[in-house]
Amino acid sequence: MRYISLFSGIGGLESSSQTPHAVCEIDPWCQKVLSRKFPEAELSKDVRSFIPPAVDVVVGGWPCQDISAAGLRKGLAGERSGLFFRMLDVAIEAGAHTIVAENVPNLLRLEGGRAFRLIVTALQQAGFTYVAWRTLNAREFALPQNRNRVFLIASRFRELSSSVHRPVNVGAVISSAGASGFYWTAGLQGICYSDGCVPALKVGSSIGVPSPPAIHYGDMVRKASANECLAFQGFSVEGFLDIPDKAKFAMAGNAVALPVGRFVMDGVFKGSTPDFTFTDLFSSAAIPRDGIDFGEGPFSVANRKSELSSNLAEFIDRSITQPLSRRAAGGLLSRLERSGKPCPSALLEQLRYLSALGETADSSYGSEALFRSSTV
Ligand SMILES: C[S@@+](CC[C@H](N)C(=O)[O-])C[C@H]1O[C@@H](n2cnc3c(N)ncnc32)[C@H](O)[C@@H]1O
């Protein structure tokens, strides 16, 4: 089976057994990573002018900025998220029998479910009759990141779309050593402090400022590094050695977690035994997180729940010694105080310590002096 990867990013939604025939990605840094990863694949820059070769499968996680709860909620009418329809056109032009698509879970809730129904109807009208979707968390795949994404397979073949509902069977990894993650830029809406994992990586602010989550272990509170963020997505740093941190943060925030993408793609490319039962017709009010629509109306699918990993401690680079700055710690502390949202006392204590450091100490960023010993 030949496939094209659209919105390829750094190649998170790819098969483990086959390389793409063509990739399409507008970002120059991502193009650099892709050309190393898939040297034989044709590289196109803009899906809007892309003329596809004939293939069996078209794959892509189209831009989610207009769909994400944090975004503008313009939905499928938005300039970027409307690219879903370009992806459908590419699949038709390529004569593909299957489309694999990915997006944020908010896609299921957008406009009370109407946007998702529109997508399913458009796919079925184009002949991709069997549509199945599933919400998968990177923590089901031994990664320490609480990242849920919706994966949709629409196909002319029932077994290919159903494959997304096969068991995950990875097994959770639980670390004994404590490490937690949270959003240090949040506060008013809650910081999503999570033991054993980080909350979902984000792309960064609209003006391109990276916004990685923070990590807290022992007496250390600091921002996750760009390489750690790539690792939280299952990527090893080798393919990114000459890429600037700012670009790596954005790539990591955009990507599909590598083992999750492979699980979805391998169901299509390697064949699989789906394992689901039709439970009940879902109500018109809500789209289920796991479901199918094979042309006879939508059903929710009761997948077996996987255990979630809590192995953040194993992903921490202990050579990094730069804590959260005095200003960042102070800002977070003040937002937490204003919001009244709960925050673990060990973190509060550490933030108070960091925010009370003098300007001089703060400017010696990275020095051992900034470590708070347990006796301070
Ligand atoms: C949600 S990300 C997909 C990430 C990818 N699945 C991965 O694992 O890295 C969407 C990607 O679409 C790219 N993109 C946005 N507009 C595009 C266009 N017109 N043509 C091609 N790629 C585009 C963005 O640069 C971004 O890398």
C-alpha cells in the first residue's frame, strides 16, 4: 500500500513498516527533519497547491488552531482547520481508498457535534463509507504526557477503519520516584498539576513564544527543555541536533506522539483484529470519544480502558540545573493566589522560595546557588 502524508510535521503519524511516498509540510524546520527522516519521499510545501500521485492511503493531522478549546473556535470555517476539506480533495484526486486523520478532542464537541457530523457526512459522500474514530492518550503508550487526540479512519474497507478499535496492549509504566508536571503560564484556570506526567504540550503563544510545561521533582521546579518535550512525544533527539529550541518546542507541541501514530497506522498497514462491541446509539447531543459510523448511523464503541503511565521521572534530564526564574515563579504565585485554585504545598513553598530570590541571584540563572536545599 502506498501512502501520502499531509501536514507531516516531524512525522508522528507514520507507519512503522513503510515510508510515505510523498510528504507535504509548510514549515521549513519541519521540512528539514522530514527530508532526513524520509529521504526518498517527495517533499511538497503547501497542501493547497499539492498535486498528489496515485496512492492507497492519505494521512494527516490537519491544523487545529481553529478547533482547539484554547483557539478561536472558528471551527471548520477557519482558514487553517478548513484544510480538512483540502485533505479530502487530495484523497479523492489520489484515488485513495482510506484516509487517516488526527485532531484535538474538541473536534468532537465543536458546535455541539455538528462539525464532526459534517466531516463524517463529507467522507461518506466521497465514498469513504466506513468511518471509525478513537480518542487515544499518549500515556496509554508508555509516555509521561497526558495528551488525548482523536484519530479517525475513513475507508472503503470496513476492516481498515475498524482497526483503530483493536486493543492497545502496551502496558503502563509506573515510576516510584516522584516527578510532576504542570502549566507554569496558567494559574487562573488551574495549572493541571499531575503526578508522574506533564499536561499536554502546547505549540506556544500566538506570537511564537514557546510555552513548555514545568516539571517539579525534589527541590527543583523548572521548565521542561525542548529535548525533553520531544522525548515526551516519543522522539529521540538525534534527528533534531541542529534545530533551534524554539522550533523544537513548536514541533513537539504540534506532533502526534510517535507510538500513538504508529499504533493507528499499523492497524491499516499491517492488518489487525478489531475488538469492539456495538453498545448503543449515541444521542444527537454528544459525539462519543470512541465511535463508528458505517453508514447505518453512529454507534459508540466501548474500548477496554488502558492503564496510564506515570513515568515522568524516567524522562527527566538531571543535568539541567536552571530553575524557574524569580519573575516566572512570582507571576505564577500571584495568579494562584488570585484564583484560589488548589496547588500542592510543596510546589507553593518552592515558588515562594524562587520568587523571593534577589535580582542578583536571579541573574545567576543556572548556578548551583539557586538550588533550594531541604534546609533552606
Ligand atoms: C497539527 S500539525 C501536524 C503534526 C504532525 N502530524 C506530526 O506528527 O508532527 C499540522 C502541521 O500542518 C502544517 N501546515 C499548516 N498549513 C499547511 C499547508 N498549507 N500545507 C502544508 N502543511 C501545512 C503545519 O506547519 C504543522 O506542522
